[in-house]
Amino acid sequence: MDVEEQMEIKLEANERIDDLMTETGLKIIQSREVFSFSLDAVLLSKFATVPKRGRIIDLCSGNGVIPMLLTTRTKASIDAVEIQPRLADMARRSVAMNKLDEQIKIIEADLRQYMKEAGNGVYDAVTVNPPYMAVKAGDSNENEHYSIARHEVHCTLEDVVHASARLVRSGGKVAMVHRPSRFIDIMETMRKYRLEPKRVQFIHPNAKGEANMVLIEAIRDGRPELRVLPPVMVYE
């Protein structure tokens, strides 16, 4: 994308264009005022099993980084649900900037409401990078955008799993990135909503460090059989 094409995309104050370092030259609009994507989103986009065609939905989509990265792996249509208007707007402009409007649709909505409106089992795959932490006293002083992205302000883990299970078809796959401290909660909640965990991979900062992320993929109505993949060391 040349400078002239980038200038056609309106940037708000304190926004910048970052390179996603893909072979297709994808770029993304980000701002220090709102939560930017991090390594967990990149890892999830590579870990998730996605169909070559069909329909995918990304929940808690933020600025739309996961849907955009998935376009390097699939021709499926991708819906991206984000509750924060600022982030949804940034995502729409990033999608337009990369000329991905025909493949990605940004939906500004509460996933708890969206799952009721969209219908049951309408997607082949779900990806989600949800808020990791429960809301605690004292969190209110944090930037609102960061607080919503990090803490379960608008959706709990159970809300996310429930929505994922309702939206994905039987036999479809749900991929999530989360914190290892919530691992047992995730497994129990997935099974509660008929999502059978099938693949797990722990992410470590280095060979001596404890895991600080976990990737989990489940199949709707799948049979019990869990594979634990080799761990990933981020810094070697």
C-alpha cells in the first residue's frame, strides 16, 4: 500500500498505521489511547483451525486484527463483533484500507445480544480473545477502553463460551486464547455448553518461565479426546 492510498483513510488524533508483517502487506490502524493488539492475537490467528470457505466469527474483536490475519489463511467470510464504538470504527477503517470489505464485516454489538439475533449454529468456526480478568475494586481508575479489553466488564468467561457454543454449528470449532490461571474454569465451562476441548497449547516467555498464555480449541458436540501440543517458547 503506497502513501497516496494510506492518505485516503481518515486517521483520528493520536492514531497511527502499523504494519502487520504479512506477505500480503496488511496494515492496521492503532492508537495509544485504546487497547492495541498483542502477541496473543497473533498466536490465536495461527493456532485456530479455520475452514477454507464458509463462515467464521471473531468475538471481542477489538480493532479487528484477528479477522485480518485470518484472511491470509482462508477465503471464508468473517464477521467480527466488537462492543466498543471507537474500536469498531478503527476496525472498519482498517478493513477498508486493506480492501477486505467483501470478506470481513465489522459488527458493533454486545455478543450476548448478538448470539440471540444471529441464530444458532450459523458459523463454521469461532475465534475469541476475551477479557482475561474479573472486575475488581480499584480497576475503575484505568482508561475505559483498556478496562473493557482487560476485564470482564461487558462479558464474563461464561458469556463468551455460551455465545461461542450457540453461534457455531455442530462439529464446528471454537478457538480461544486466555490465561493459564483460568484453564480449569475454561475447560469446565466449555463442557457445560457442549464444547469439547480437543487441542491445548501453552505459551511460555522462555524455557524457564511459567506459561503466561494458553490456546484452546474445542469442537461443538465433539467426543472426549484432548491433545496437548508442544509448548511454544516466545523468546529463545
